[in-house]
Amino acid sequence: MKKIILIIPILILTGCLGKSGKGYITKKCEKLENINGKVVKTNIEITSKQGDIETIKITQQYDKNMDIDKIIMSKKSEQNLYKSLDGIQLDINENIFTYNIQANNINEDLKERFNIKKEQHKQIKYYEENGYTCK
């Protein structure tokens, strides 16, 4: 019993509980798409606090054997556009494209473009209705 009483304050003071100890909940969704025999894997990580979405991280990974030159050009154009906007960043790394979205800091056009809902449960429902598996 003394050990438990001693361990709990240590965990709290050191922050070992992480974001979940601060009220954040993270859910992950995944979808595999087959495009002409090549696979595109999309992972989405949704972080919320008190049920409202804080951040969304969308990672699209294209099959290395795909010809994605046109996709890369399009993503670079998109990346340049996002540099002038608040709350969104697009990182490009060969065949992997990662969107980091601060849901509270983006404009309404971006919320519409990415179909961002205010509440996490509605966002997860939207993804599941569009073929994603969420946990």
C-alpha cells in the first residue's frame, strides 16, 4: 500500500500519464485503397479534449512502385498554399504526405475541404462511413 501511495505522486509530478492524464484522447483510423493494383495507405490520428477535436494528423503513404510525379507536384502546390494559412502544415517525404491540422486554428474553407467536425465522435463516424477502420 505504501508503494502505491509513493508511486502515484511520482507519476503525476513527472507527467508520466502523458496527454491522457491532461484530458486528451487520441483515436486512430486507417484505410487501404487499391488503385490499379497499387496500395495507398491513409492513417488518421485525431486528438481531442473534452470531446472536441484539437488536432488531426493525416498521413498518406503511396506504394513506392506507383508513378506519383503528378501527385507530388500537386502536393507541393498545396504545400505552398498552406504556408500562408494558419493551423495547417503539409510535409512531403518521398511517397509519404503528412497533414498536421490544428482544428481550432483553420479557416472554414479548410474545415470543409477536410470535412472536419467539431466533435470527435462525429469525425470518427464520418471516417467509418467512408471506409476507414477506427480504434
